[in-house]
Amino acid sequence: MSDKFNYAELGLKCGLEIHQQLDSKEKLFCRCPTKIRNIEESNHEFFRYLRPTASEMGETDRAALEQSKLRRKYVYKAYDSTCLVENDDEPPTEVNREALEIALSITKLMNMVPVDQVHMMRKIVVDGSNTSGFQRTAFLAKDGYLDTSEGPVGVGVLCLEEEACQKIEDKGDSIIYSLDRLGIPLVEIGTDPDIISPAHAKETAQQIGMLLRSTGKVKRGLGTIRQDVNISIAKGARVELKGVQALDMIETMVELEVERQVNLLAIRDELLERGASVCDTIFDVTELFKETQSKVIKKTIKKGKVYAILLHGFSGFVGREVQPGRRLGTEFSDRAKTSGVGGIFHTDELPNYGITDEEVQALRMEVGAGENDAVIMVADREERARGAMISVITRAKEALEGVPEETRRALPDGNNSYLRPLPGAARMYPETDVPQVNISSEYFNAIEKPELLTERAKRFESEFGLHMELAGKIAYSTYLPLFEEIMQLLGDNQTVNATLVV
């Protein structure tokens, strides 16, 4: 992949957060198996409503506040392999020692310094993915590093935490989750912002993946490992891309987020040069569309409202592309959708969607829009529509400042969309139900440092006479334990029979 930008000149800062499920026999805070079930096997279900709470400092996390704007019903599918801990009807047990020791072995591979005492924290999450409204997590180690072709990359933090529920279906007003995944032990690994290019980001992720697999104690398969990418450029802002599933997409994700920030900064400069501003008034323009032939508005107007806002000097910019196939107007629409609306209309794309030129002119006249002004419009139930317009006003003001700090969702094509604000320190508070664990020097030193897969492949070459390529494939294979067991049984005939075993 060729570099589209001079990342050094742009001041790119990039770091990774890797979430990897551990292959322990039991979950982190109960003795239930870490087995994924078919939804048809669920033998009972229950539901919850969640809301954010203030931290011990009396502050409420901004990301949790936004997530709670939609009062959704969360339905949980339970199994004979889940228990009251997953239901949040029973306190958690002490930390799973097998999972803790796997996590500590990973800290050794990443040259990290463990804490003296492990304390669990509660991280507020009210999107329904945890029945309790928070995720239990513990800071385990710090100050590590990885060796890469571009120099060392710092590994600032490693946490041991519980996996969230698996989302089965989003029905809009309700979401169905499966409890089988909730509580599976997980490590979260965060690098320092030492990554200097998209290719370097991919290399670093590959290196972390190799180290994790070297333990032989991490789960394999779709959804067992997730990469989040933190990206900023010098004049932009830190953006966290959540849920990068495919390693091969990391380069594209980084490049397209840099492109988005570059374009947003260019739009800001042109808007300021034009003297653009955002009007805080929300106009009720429902009467203008009483006779409309637009199917979307016609359907909504029976039970809702049509609202509009005025953006001075934004004409031509709302339709400006910021990523391939995504425009500034798409960014506005993403924010509006946090209130539950399906999307927005804007005058850079009208007349369209059954809205006539005459209706557009009447709309512009009603709100007092000039030639260089843009009008944003939404049609939905009154509360949703007003909330959507407030969100768009906020995002339009941010367009005059540059790039907002956000958590964004990674999309399959390499683009990304708004998810929620970046969380802050207010989302964390102590977990009082789980006893702390002491990490003595003797305990930590007794944990074996795993052999790297790269070193194991070289050993297979020398011990078994395997070709370098074949040795590498075996070392990285899910059948590695079986291969080593068979070779041990073969004893002195290893070299002769190795090829036959493969």
C-alpha cells in the first residue's frame, strides 16, 4: 500500500489497543465455562433498562450520557452454561487465577512491569453490553515495549478485564444480547503513540498478535481479537476507531482517518474565510410540508414534526467529501442518529427524495437563508427531531473549530462513522466486590515466559529438519499442540517422520 500522505509532516500520532480473549477454562469472575453457544440453545431470558451513574468524584461520563439518550430495552439470552453472576443477580467471585497468570505471561513477552497489587475497577458502559451497566477491569502492567522495523514501540498499559455480551439483534427500541460471551477473560493492551505510518501500524499489530499466540493460551477465531486504533495529526484531534476486525484493514483505516482529518481542517479554514456561523434557533417548518409528496416526510408528519436549522456560509460544504463516499453532511447525520432519527436532509442535496424545488425555496425563505447558507432538516417524532437538531448544531459548531475528539466505529470499507464522545476519567470507579490480588516478585518470577512462535519455528527447522516455510506454518497453526505431542511420541525418529506427520 503506497503512502498517500507525508505522515511525518502531518505529525501523525498513532497507537493501538488490542483486545484478546484468553483461553482459560472458566470465566473471569465465576466458574462458568468459556463456551460460545447457539442462540437456539438459550433456555431463558430477561431484560434490563440501564442509565449512567456519577463516579466517586460526582461526575458523569459524557460518553455514557450520550449512550443513555435513547431509552432502550436490553434483552439477555441466558443458558445452562451461564449463572447469576452474568445476570448481575449475584456478586462476582475472586479473580480467575488461570486467566491472571496467562495475562502476566503476556506482560513478560512485552517487557512490562507488573503492579504489586491488582485492584478491580468498574468502567461504566450503558449500551447494554454488560448487564450491570459497567465492565470490570484491572490495570495489570506498564512501561513495556515492542521491537519493530521502525524502532521500539512503547506498550504503556495492559489490563485484565471481562468480555462483554455478544449483540444478536438490534431492533431499534430494543437490543438482544447473548450472555455466553460475557465474562470471558480478556487482556487489553495499549501501545504508546509511537506508530509513524499505516504500514507501521499493521506491523505493530502483527507483532502483538504473534506474541499473544506464542502463549498458546489465547482464543482463536472470528471475534476473539479486536483492534482499536487511536489516530491524530498535528492540527487535528485524537480519534479512537473501535472494532477493526481484520488485520489487513489497519493500513486503510489509518490512511482514511488521516484523510478525513486533513479534509475537515481544509473545510474549517474555508468556512472561517467565508465568515460562516451557526444559528442556534430550531425552526418548526412542519406546515410547509403539509401537502408534500415526499414519502419519508409524509409518513412522519402524521405523528411528528419537521424541524430545520440554519448554517450561515455552509452552502456547498455540507456536501463536501471527507472520506470516499462520506461527506460533512454524513458526519452531521451520524450525530443526528444518536437521537434515534433515521437521517437528515440538507440543501446541498435538495431537491431530492420527493422534495420539490418549490418546497426548498419556501424552506429557505422561512428560515431566512441567503445564497451561501445551508439548511439542515429532519422529520421524526418531536422529541427525536429536536434532539437530532441540537446534535447537528453542536457538530456544525465543531466544524468551525476543526476535528472533534470522538470514538468512531470502523466500517468494513475502511471508512469510519461517529459512535460516541471519547470517554473520560468519570467512567471509572472502584470495584468493591472483588478482593485484590498481591503480585509478589516470587509469584511473578515463577510464571514461565512463553517461547516465541518465531523462535519455535527456528527450533522446528533444526530439531526436525523441516523447511523454513513449513516450520513457520506449523508454529502458527492451531494444530501446533497436536504436532508437538506427536513428535514427542516419535522420539528418536522425529527427523525421519516429521514430513509424514505434517
